[in-house]
Amino acid sequence: MKDKEKIALFIDADNAPAVKIDVVLSELAKFGVVTIRKAYGNWKSSRLKRWEDVLHEYAIQPIQQFDLTKGKNASDMALIIDAMDILYTKDIDVICLVSSDCDFTPLVTRTLADGKLVIGFGERKAPIAFVNSCSKFLYFDNDKKKVDSDIKEISITSTKLVKTLNRDTKLINLLRQAIEAVEDDDGWAMLGHIGTHISNHTSFDQRNYGFAKLGDLFGAIDLFEIKKTHGSVLWIRDKKKAKKN
């Protein structure tokens, strides 16, 4: 990715916590510079008071949308229209959507079709179709370090954690498919190549499982072998493939 990608940030303020704005901007800084920052909602409502407190601090432009009908969606429509306008009139490389409620999947797929990167942020109640359609999606509760409601704290040596991860069929299939796509003749795949393959076709991020690094996630699952070469290069192999060999 080239230096200083230009990012447009769109916030559904009615359905996103203001306290997490620093998390959003910190993550986006890894991708480039946020040149457009907009937050949508009914700013006359007391519900957005916390967002009002951070607008000036983070140079976010508030976009007013009145609650014209019960079951509000005016803010979402305004956000989508603005995003499409900016997509065609501004030199933008990355679109960031912050919302935990409404499904912005059509906007995401249209943006991806134009060759843009789409980053999403939200809580775990965010629609799965929206989550999966993004180039990358991060949950706000990553810092709680939990895999599900039964796990309070992650420990790589925890039997409970290993069992929970092993039972996550979708996760295991994703990891196995990625390994198979880039493995050598002996079934070993370089961790960096696995990560690249995954990021090319899914919004997966190991931090959504509570791990800072992809290698740590593999290390917490007893279905894979791990080895190091040249001191720091990690290689992963499916234990099923090891048995065949």
C-alpha cells in the first residue's frame, strides 16, 4: 500500500460509542491520513451529548438529520449519499464506516467494486453481512479480550480457550484453507503469506478473537504445528497434513 492513503471517515453517531473514537483514529493512522471526518445523527437529541463533546477535539463535522419518522433511518441514508458523492468527486483511497446497527452492505460492495479499501468498526451486534463484506472489520470490544460470553480473560494455556477456538468451525476452516493455499510440499506455510491470503478475501482480524498477532492465535489452537526459521520467521502446518506426511 502506498504512503499516505487518503481516508474518508463516516460515523453513524446514533449507533457507535463516542468513547471509542480514539481507537478508530489510531487504527486508521496505520493506513493513511483521515482527510474527511463526518458524523451523522440528530444533534438536538441528548443521546448524542458524548459525541458533541469530542467533535471539536477530533475535527469531526456533525451532519444534522432530524428524526422524521419512528425507527430512524434518515441518518443512514444521508451517510450513504454523502459517501457515494465523495467516492466519485474526491481523491479517496479508503472508506471507513463506523456503525453497529444498520446494514451498509450495498455501500460496501459498491465501494469495493471501485477498488477502494473499506474498514468497518462496530459492536458485536453489527449485522454479519456488513461485517463480512468489509475489507477489514474491528469490534470495539476487542480490548475486553474475550472469545465469547463465557470467557472472561484470554490465556494461551487455558484448556477452556483451546476448546472454544477448536469448536469455532468457521475460524478453523478459514485458517486451514489459507494454509492450504500457500503451503509448500511438506504442508508448511509462512505466517506472513497466510495473513496476506486471508486479508485478500475476508474481513478477518485476529484482534476480534482477543489476540494481538496472528501467530498468537495459531499458538492458542492445538490443531496446528508452529516452527521458527532464521530466528523469527514463523511457519504453520495443519496437524492433519503432518500425519499424512
